[in-house]
Amino acid sequence: MDNETNKHHEEMRNTPSTDEFGAPFGSNEDVIWIAQKVDAIRAQIGQVIIGQKEAVDLMMLGVFSAGHVLLEGVPGVAKTLAAKTLAKVLDIDFSRIQFTPDLMPSDIIGTSIFNRNASKFEFQKGPIFSNIVLIDEINRSPAKTQAALFEVMEERQISYDGTCYPMEFPFFVVATQNPVEQEGTYSLPEAQLDRFLFKIKIGHPSKSEEIAILQRFQGDIQTPDLSNISKILTPSDIARIHKIISGITIEEKIIHYIAEIVDATRNHGQIFLGASPRASLAIMRSAKANAAIMGRDFVTPDDVQFVVAPVLNHRLILTPEAEMENTQTEDIVLEILRTIEVPR
């Protein structure tokens, strides 16, 4: 999206939705509790990550919406560090898988090992069996290895040798990829991309943020130390947040607004393949989560507008003509938002 839209989103998120008494509009104890937890998480992550406020919020929305997140950006913009820092504030297990061209599916999901004492083969679980799984450079491995993630990301289970192994709650995948480097990479198929709730594009920091980064880490010669990051949420907290978000009110006019946006992607001249109903549900679910972290128990059009581009920008297939013109998916989404009347 353009700078004007990003500025609007930033102002919206920094402006408290309060009444004359200072209490959040439409709030109750549950959403206030969520908003307080989110503020604490932002403070902890802010010790390491400078800027990227929108990306951090979207990653939290992914956790709260039970969705997976794809981080896209050039090397050196702290994609991996952001994911690791988010994992530190959650009191859950974390594992990291570095995707490489020679990585095999068994290196991810696990394999059978013969137990001599029991005289039988036993399934040895792989690193995918964790709560938060960071997959670095997901497009570095071929399609066979990428396909190993299909079932676990959608069904949250692994099927191996006729047995299903469910993942522990919560299960959240954060994947990273570099959009510039093409040599030695394998593009993710549409079916794989569709399993991500968001595709978050992380750009370079502003000049002031760059100065702040240099000042913050001028005395460090190694990677940032995350040992001082406090844990904020437990698995039971996340389960409670999921339940609260499921009860967030969304009016009929907001539902129609979401449907109009998605339908417009199916009838746009520069879009070859529009969004599916899964995208509609993703917008609604993440908009409800956004309302909760903003301290509201109802969804507004601003919540929809904040999440619509990250939800759609990896689900739309542009026409060859649009790709040749280097048209960005976010620009088309912004154009669609401008043409649809905002409910009042």
C-alpha cells in the first residue's frame, strides 16, 4: 500500500478508541485483558525490533487467529529475528528449520527408527512437532519437501505409516522468503501459499529507524541477546484469546463489506484468479482479532482494511499483462477498497 494508507493505519493503531471517561469503546474485561497483553508483547519485542510495528501486530494476529504467517523481505531486515523474538514472548516450544535444496520430507516430519529392545520400528518425531515453527527460506527447498507441510499446516496433524500424530496446541508456522534472489529457489505453489493467513512484506527501515538501530546495537558485535525477553502468554492464555475472539461482534453490513471486496477481486481486469471463500473467512477472522487487540468487542471497517492486503496479496494471481507492467497486488487491493463504499 502507499505511504498515505500506511500512515492512516499507523495513526489508527496509535489512537486509543476511548470514550469521555477514558474507557475503550465497546469494551469488556476480556478484550481489555487482550489489549493489555498485546501492549506488554509490543514492549518486549520493541527491546529488540525497531520499527516494523505493523508486521509485529500482524504476526500477533496470526497467533490469535490460529493462522500461519509468511514473512517476505530482502536479507537483513530482521525477518528471522522478529519471528524468534515473538516466540520468546510466548511460553511455548519453538523450533527452527533451515530449508535447503537437499532437505528431505523426513527431515521435517520425522522417520521410523528400529528399536532393538522392542524389536519394532518406532516413529521419531521431526522438528515440525513444536508450537511455533520457524521455517527459514521456505522457497530454498524443492516441491517435494514443501509438500510435507501441506497436511500439518491445514489439519494440524502428521500422517505417517497409517497413523495420525496430532500437533500440540498451539501450532503456528512462521516462514520467511527472499523475493529478490531467484537462483536456487523454488516458488511456492498456490495451494501452499493459500495455507498462510498472511503474507507480510517487510521493507527497509526509515532513516530515523536506521539511526535508532545503529544507536541501540552500537556496543554489540554478536546477534541480539534475547535472554531478557519476558514471556507474556501461556498456551491457556492463547486458548482463552481464541475463545474471546470467536465472540467478537461483526455486524451484517461488515460481512457484506468483506464479501464485496472479495467479489471485486473476481471481476477485476488485472486479476486472472480472484480470492476464494477461504480468503473471505481469513479476512473476517483476522479482522475480529484486530478488533480485540485494539480493545474493542466489535469489528469496524478499519479492522477489515488493515488486514485485507496481507490476506489477499498472496492469494491473487495477476494477468500476464499486469505482471509485465510490474503491478503490485497491494495497489490493486487499495484500488478496490477505494471503489467500494465503506459501511457506516
